[in-house]
Amino acid sequence: MSSNAEANLAAPPPENCPGTSSEQAGKGSACAGCPNQTICATAPKGPDPDVAEITKRLSTVKHKILILSGKGGVGKSTFSAQLSFALSKKENQIGLMDIDICGPSIPRLLGLEGSQIHQSNLGWSPVYVEDNLGVMSVGFMLNDPNDAVIWRGAKKNGLIKQFLRDVDWGDLDYLIVDTPPGTSDEHLSIVQYLKEAKVDGAVIVTTPQEVSLMDVRKEVNFCRKVGVPIIGIVENMSGFVCPNCKNETKIFPPTTGGALKMCQDMDLHFLGAIPLDPRIARACDEGRFYMDEFPDSEATKQFNKVIDGILERVNTEKKGQD
């Protein structure tokens, strides 16, 4: 079980760590020079009692899926929003939790800018797009969407814990968690807080070029180190298909073979490739569901292929556990 110290670590524990909740935490010779030394030495020892509360709160959530990216700007939040829209159209109960604390774009992507969080006797209430699609984001707490969120790790971790522990998510088929790029405080926190509640896995979004793939490899290694299953890789912005002549142009050339080659090299599942379409950007800016408006587009066909692949892998894995 996660400890109080683990919730606020400055970096992942090294291999020779004596244990962040042990009596030697922050005091042993192996701790010398570790960026977590002061945190471990001063934090209360023992399991974090909030983890049990989170597990109880999320006991009515069937599936929990993390959406990750190594690099920013690859369309991860766009994918999270469109995935949530699509799953809700399949008559599922969906929750979308935005833990990109410093860059909360989910309210804009779902047409919810200006909405506010309300509280009931059951806890914080998500903001609803539809009756079966609820959203939680720090963006709902800002007086102005242009306000900067300038928080250190401990405050970010505290808000993520509140989103999990204090939000009345109700009965959900899927909780989609949109994360910031990279492998930072937010990622460590969500993994540790959901350790007992169990994460089904992560979907990692990339673009075809090597500058994105090199950071995705780090994300893959992060998942393997912390024990998060990888559902698969999505290659976004994978070429541009002209809506008139249907010819495809590679805007971002896959100089090292793209996501498919990386999946083959790293023994990962390739979920599919979604092409560029300017109408996706417009739909997101206006908070609309792209796939509903352009059902015959190539991007919608590929979105559906990717989503079907996610559902198949998540539900197959669940049956295996049962």
C-alpha cells in the first residue's frame, strides 16, 4: 500500500531504497544524495489512510484508464475528450478526470468553460456534458481560464487525491484520466493513489516523428517500472488525408519507422494511426464531438478502430482477472 511519504516524492525511489515507509527511510546510508531524503525522513510512517478511502469511493467504477504521452502537443487531451464522447455514445457511464493541473484544457475541449463545481452531501459533483458523461478539472476552479496555476508538487498531489476521494463519481463503466506530458508528480500520485483500486492500463499517445517517440519510450519504461499495464500505443497526426482527392501526405515523416516500428521493437500493442484533420481542431475549440459530426471521415474510421481495440483489450484483460 502507498505510504504518506510516497505521495510527495520528488523522484521515483531508487533500486536500493530501504522503503519509503520504513524506520530507515531518509536515514540509511543508501539515502545519501537521494532527492527524496528529506521527504522520507520527515514524513509520517505507515500506509496512507486516504488510499483505502479512494479504493472504497471508486469501488463502483468498473474500468480505469490512464491517457499518457511522453511529449506535449501530440493530441493526448484531444484523444481523451473524443474517447470520452465516443464511449458515452455507446450508452456507457463515463467519467473524465483532468489531472493536467497546469494545463487544464479538458473544459474547453468538452464545451464546459465557465462551469463550476458544486458540492452535495455525497461530495463534489462532476460537471456534466450529458447525463452519462461527467468531468472534473482544476479548470472549473479558475476565475479566469487564462489564470496560471503555479503550484508545487505537494499541492498538485493534494488536488488529485481530492478528485479521487471526494468526487461523487457514482456508478461508472469507465473513468478516463487525462494526464500531463511526461513522468512527473501527477503520474506518480495517480499510480500510487489507485494502487489498491487497480488501473486497467494506460493508452500512450504519440506522433510519428522520432522527437516524440524518444519520450514515449521513457513513458513506456515508467509504466513498466511502476506496474501499470500498457493497453497500447496510438499514433496521432499520422499523415493528412485530403477530404477531396483522398491522397495522403506525411506531414510528420516517421523517420525511424513511427509508432508501429517502436511497438514491434518494444513488444507493445499498436492500436492504430489517426490522421490529421483540421476539422478535429475546430471541433475541439468549439467543444463539439468530431466523430458525430463527420462520421464518414478517415479520422473517424481510425478513431473507431482505436477505440474498439481499447475496449477489446480492457474487457479481455478483465475477464482474465475474473
